Amino acid sequence: MGVPVAKGRVSIIVERCKSCGFCVEFCPTKVLALSSAFNSKGYHPPHVVEPEKCSGCDLCGMYCPDFAIYATKIAPPKEAARES
Amino acid sequence: MNDFINSVENPVERFLRTDRMPHIWCPGCGIGTTVNCFARALIESKIDLQSLALVSGIGCTGRVAGYVKLDSFHTTHGRAIPFATGLKLANPKLNVVVYSGDGDLSAIGGNHLIHAARRNIDLKVICVNNLIYAMTGGQTAPTTPGHAITSTAPYGSYEPAFNLPHLVEAAGAVYVARWTTFHVRQLARSIAEVFQKKGFGFIEVISPCPTLYQRRNRLGDGLDTMKYYKEKSKVRHGAPTNEVGLTMTGEIIVGKFVDRDRPDYQTLMRTQLSESLGERFVESAEMVCS
């Protein structure tokens, strides 16, 4: 068993995004990429390309000028099993 | 920061008037990032939101007062600090934050800035410096660095620019820091720290203005500017503020420059008045209408 790696999940509020690309550029584990799809204002919101890499550090959430993205930590499965 | 780890909604949502989103700031503008850091600093410092008031002036950054779900006031141009001074004097228990831009604080409100720092009034000033008058169309501001092209300087600006940390330190601020929108964690920590200080705290945040400043000067978009901040900024805590002036493409010195203690305005007022009036002096906090 190796050291447990923190896991996280990214949530994106697509309609608020203005595709500045800050989250994509500064994600430490490169989880995100700008998608080719449009939102209703004509911007390209980011989408998650490598979900298993997300550590839930929420740096994308801190950089986002539009409050459109945030990451949450997921409890490791072992602990979750113990809790339940 | 553990409070929101298992939350299902954006942790900053409760600090925002979400019915007014999306906001008016351009794609790539850094003001939203600074608001984000401010909200996270509020979470971190666990400050009582009922004892917090936010005052802003006119300009792009002036819009912050309308987007935060706090007691806030959007004042006339340059008068954020005078309004905040009155607010603080009338209700000394309030934490008053002035959130405004470089044009509002250092140009039309420049006199108020230096005198608030001289008096050491207990205000927390967050100055978002985008190096230009952004909302009115990109005119030369007192902080525009030399050679930059603006709508009023089409052949390049030749005025020497204000070095805001140096200005407020010389005037007497007790806490002076500068960060860029790239330094989100440091900025949030700095804002949380300034709430612990008594006296005039000043945090300058260098922010991109992709629509007017970066576009006219061919410096790319907001993301390119963030990469430039990442590459060219150097953290030097305690750096002498006369050495931290900004240039158009040069190094940006960031960090906490000044952290000192001086008696604040209300302490000085209380000392002087109780000395000369004796028992006739009534504590202003007792007269406050709540």
C-alpha cells in the first residue's frame, strides 16, 4: 500500500464561465482543458479531461474570476467505509 | 479552511449576490480573482460578517460593492476613504474595508489616501491596480508605467508613475503588501492578516486589464499577463518600498513590505481628549447608535 493520495472532484458552473483559461493553465495536476462546446454566451467553458488526477486543492476555484469552478475533496474510500 | 471541504456548493457563493452574476468584468480581468481571494480570506479569518462593511469608489473595482453580500456602499468617485472614515468613527466596532481601484484611490482620492494613512485610521484598503483607468476607456492613470500606450497617450506615457506602497508607507500606513492576481493563496493570507492589524492597512493587487491596457500595449490577453506575473514576480518580504516601483515589462517585487505598530487615530483621539478634558470626555463608543 502506498501513501494515500488526496482525491477531489471539480464542479463547473458552465453558464458563468468566460473562458479566460486561468483554471486550465494553473491547475497543478492538469485536470482541465477548454472544451470546444459553447455556453449560451458563446464562451468555451473548461471540462475535466483527467478526473482521476484531481487532488481537490481548489486552486482552480481560487483563480476563477467568475466564481464558475470549484473543487471539493473526496474522502478516501477506506475512511468512508469506516465511517459508515 | 476545513469548513467547506465536503460542501456541495461553491464556498464563496454565500459571500456573493449571485442574482447579479455573471458580473460585468471582462474575460481575463483579475478583479474577480481578487474578490474570490477576499471571500476566502473571510472564511479563513472567521470574521463576523455582521461587523464587516465594505466601501468602494468608482471604476471597475468599484463594482465590488454591488457583488458582495455584505453591508456595502458604492460611493462617489474617490470618496471611498472619506466615507469609510466616517463609518469607522461613528461605529468604531465595525471592520471597514475599502475596496477600490488605483484610479479611484490614488488619483481623485489621492489626498484622502495619504491623509487616512497619516492619521492611521483603522481601515483595510485593498487597491486593485490595473495600471490604467479601465472603466472610462483606458486613459493614463497616476500608476501607468512609462512608455505604456493609453487612449490619452497614444505615443506612450512619459509621466513618472506613483509607487503606491512607497507612498502609503511614507504617509504612515502600518501594513503594506503587494501581490498580483497570480499569488492567490498569498493574497488571501495577506487579507486575513490585515484584519488582525489595528491601523491603516494597504494591500495592492496588480491585476490584468486585457481589454484596455494589455491590448493597446500588445501584451496579450489576461492569461498571458498571468504567465508574465508568474515569470517576472519576485517575493521579497520587507523590501524597501522605494525599490518596488513598477515598469511595463520588468520585474514585479511582491511581498509584505511593512508591518509595524503605531497608535491609531481613535487611540490618539481618546488619549488627547481625556488628557485635556478629563472627566468631561465621553467615550465615543458609548454614544454610538446601533
